[in-house]
Amino acid sequence: MKSFYQNFYKNVFTVSVLALCCIFPQTGQADPGFSFGNASSDNQACLVCHADIDKVKSDKDLLNPGQFNHTTHAKFGCKTCHDTVTADHPKEGKVTRTTTCTNCHSDIAAEYATSKHSLNVPNCSACHNPHKVQKPDEISALTMTATCMNCHNYNKIKSTHAQWLPQTDLHLGAITCVTCHTKAKNYVVSVYVARRNVKTNASNPVIADYSYLSKKIGSQDIQYLVDRNRDDYISIEELKEFNNNSANKDLYLKAILTPTETSHAFQISDKSWNCTFCHASGPSSAQLTKMVLPNKDGTFTGFDVEKGTSITSLNAIPNFYMMGSSRNSLVNTIGGMVLAGGLIMPVGHGFIRFLTRRNRRKE
């Protein structure tokens, strides 16, 4: 009886191991010369050619290893998506694939299907390059808007918005397209370091890239341009110090309102028509502010700016004043005095005429 149970458990163990091998095949048994990829982004066999323009001959097939290796797709491995590639590649001719974006992103695909965009732009790759796709908080707000501009003409956008939106250039430069054109619930005021010494306009600021900022800070991390005490947290005083530093005269801080979570439904939010949603004193949806700085690999990292005081932090940015929201006590006082002064003459004149009404009757 004892040997029976020993043999029984031995067989169960053997069958279990075989089953696991079928479910999780070893990545080392890939087709000759190709890598399935793994958690360490091992796709070198493919990148030997696809990172070299002389070998692939086409920009469409050229990959930037730095951008690609940063993506989650790289961890899955090239052949997870390009599953029809054979050992004869590239001799086998045109490569097809059976894996699509919807295999992993079915929820986003279902949401996108409700959008008018899906009728004219059915493919995800029209907006998202799968070989350098990044998380929303790793890209700049301007990159989000630039994606829209691949199809939508800016001059036409400006013209249609100007029919109802005052100071259109300022608004388009301070708000991303997806801020109004998705039904996002929460927003963040993203503050970037922009270049003042480049000819541009309010709607098209030039964000300083990593190479430009690294020259100003030397071997140190560029976050220390603003985060002077190096605590990974940006205070209002540090923003003011950055603005007042003569060494930064070629730079300025640019604030852009972005959603914390985007939607692929691309429906105009009801809040977009309500001016008071943004132009109100301290709206709860815009109490989060991030100082967003570029990384060497082209991504961006956000640092907290004094929690709960986003409106105050905006006041620390030169040339920024959001009517009704960026309250400045000095400006409010001056404005009150101007209004009071304007009322003195008509009110005073009327009051004097009221007091002297009997004298005028006698005359």
C-alpha cells in the first residue's frame, strides 16, 4: 500500500510538471536567431537589424532601442505580437500577424468604438506607435496635443474655437485637447520648464528637453534646477527662486491643465462649456499640481508641488493669471479701488443732487 501511494504521488507530480511546461513554455526554445523577449527586455536578436537603417531600409521598420526597451511591449518580446515571423525572416516576404491591440486592450477598444474617431481612424497605430508607446504620466502635455494635430489642422481648430472661446491662443496653449474632449473626472496642473529664447507663441510653447537643461545643471540631476533642497518635493518658494534666478532668464515655467486619467471615448465634457469650472476660486478638480521634468530617455517625471495649493503655485509663475481662479490679493485690492473710484463720481453726484433738490425747486 505504501509503494502504491508513493507511485501515485510521483505520477501526479510528473503530470503537473508537464502541464506547467505546456502552459509556460521556456523562452529559450525560440525559433533560431530570434528572441521571444523576457522581463529583462531581451529583444536584441530583432534589434540587430531593426535598429539599423542600413539593414531595414525603411523608417517604418526602424526602431529606437532606447524608446522601445522602455515600453511594456518590450517586456513581452517582439514575437508576442509579431507571431507569424519565421526562422526564414526576412526571406519569407511580407510578414503578417494575428495578434492585435484588442487582444490585450479590449476594454479600451470597446470605449473607443463609441467615439466618432473609430469611424475614420479604426487602427490604434494611427495615434499610438506600439514601439515607443508610453504611460500618460510619462509624456508631456504638448505631445498629447501634437498627436491630435497629426489629423486636425491647428488653424481650423483655432478658427472654430474662436467663435465662442475668448483668447483662443492662450486657452489652446494652456489646455490639452483631451482636457475638454474626454470625460475626465480629475485634472492636474502640469508645470513645465519652457524656453524663452525660442521664437514661438502662446499656443505653441517649446518645452526645454533633457539635453538643454542638463547643460545648465552639469552632472547633477536636472530636477535640482527647481528642487533646490533635493527632497523630491517642489515648494512655492522654490518656484519663486527659480523665477528670480538670473541664470534662468532663458527659461520660464509653463502651466498646462491635463486630465489625470484620459478616456478614449473622445466626447466633449459638459464641463467644457462651463467657464466657471476652471475660472472659479480653487476648483476641487484642479488642486493637484505637478512639476514635470524631462528624462534622458525622452520620458517625463512629475514631482509634487505643495499639496492643496495649486492656485498659489500658479501665482508664482510669471505672466500667468487665470481670471477668477488665480486670486492675487494685491490685484484684487487695486481692482476694488478702481471700481470704488469709478462709483464715487456718479454716486456722489446723485447724492448731492438729492440733498439739494429743494433748493432747485425754489429756483
